[in-house]
Amino acid sequence: MAKNWTKAETGYLNRYSGSKTLNELARRFEADPEEVRKKLIELKVDSKDAAAGIIGPDPATGTFEEAIKALYAKSWKKAAALFETVIAESESIDLTDRSRQYREVCRARSAAEEAPADPYLRAVFHKNRGELDVALDLCDQHGKATDENFTFLKASIHALADRPEEAVELLSRAVEMNPENRVHAFHDPDFEALREDSELGHLFGLE
């Protein structure tokens, strides 16, 4: 039967785990060492012997080394997947924390390589990934005020970012440049919230 940890016991682990070995903690709580180990992992703390590397090699160490090799080989997707495995399987807080950091680096590098060269398509790419600030920066850097495609795209980004005033202003300009943008906006899920406002029906051809 699994141990039911009290607040006092959890507090003890948080305060003293680093100065006690796993077996000492198990004796303190009259619990199975494996149960104590699982609770330490849940609390993101280590016992004295685990922190010193006495308990034995982490089974995910080999996977971590493979991930590092893939990272240096710039195989970003492979490395990210391996780091994900380490995060799921490792019992070491240090190893999982480092794996999370490296995983995010790999994901960012992979995304940068996948992004198309054309600034407009890159902006769309990042918008679709939810990276709205990156997408908006690209629009500001490369889009002219007279470019209806960038104007429409900026309107959709602001709509997704819950900035309705900016979205309405930009969408109005896009419609002025090309009335067909009403049709595009009507079918674009990015403008779903704005379409619910009856006063904005003219922007979607609803009047």
C-alpha cells in the first residue's frame, strides 16, 4: 500500500533530504526506500547519497550522452527527442533540468531551419506556431504600410493576441486596399472573436 505523506513529513523531506541518505530517510518514515525516492523526485529534491552520485548511475545517462552527440551534430529533431526521453525516464533532477534546457535550444534551432526564407511566409510560419511576437516583428521589419498581405497578416496576429482595436484598424485598412479581404477574413479562424461583434459585420461582408 502506498504511503500517505503528511504535510509535516513532506516539509521534513524538503528541509533535510540533502543531509540524509535514502536509507536514513526510509528508516525515519518507516517506509520503503523506493517510495521515499519517488517522493523525493516528486518534490524535486535529492537525498544526500543521490546528490553525491553514490546510489549508482542514472539509467538515462546513456540517452543523455546520445542526445549531446546529436546536438553537436546539429541533428536538432533527433536530439530534442532524446532529451525528451531523458526527461521522462531520468531520476536525476540535475539531468532532467539540463535536458529541458537543451531540448528548448534544439527546438528553436529546428524551427529556425524549417522556417521559409521569404519574410511573409516566415511570419505566417511563426504565427501558426503561436510565436506571435516573432511574427509581428517580421511584419514590422519587412512589410510596408501599403502591402495588403502584411497588413491583413498583422491584423490576424493582433486578433490572436487579443488586441481587438489594433486588429480592427489593420483589417479595415486591408479591406480598403482590397475588398476581397472581407471574404478572406470571414473564413479565417483568427478573426473568430471579432466576427462575433455585430458592429464589425462590414469587415466580413455580413452587412
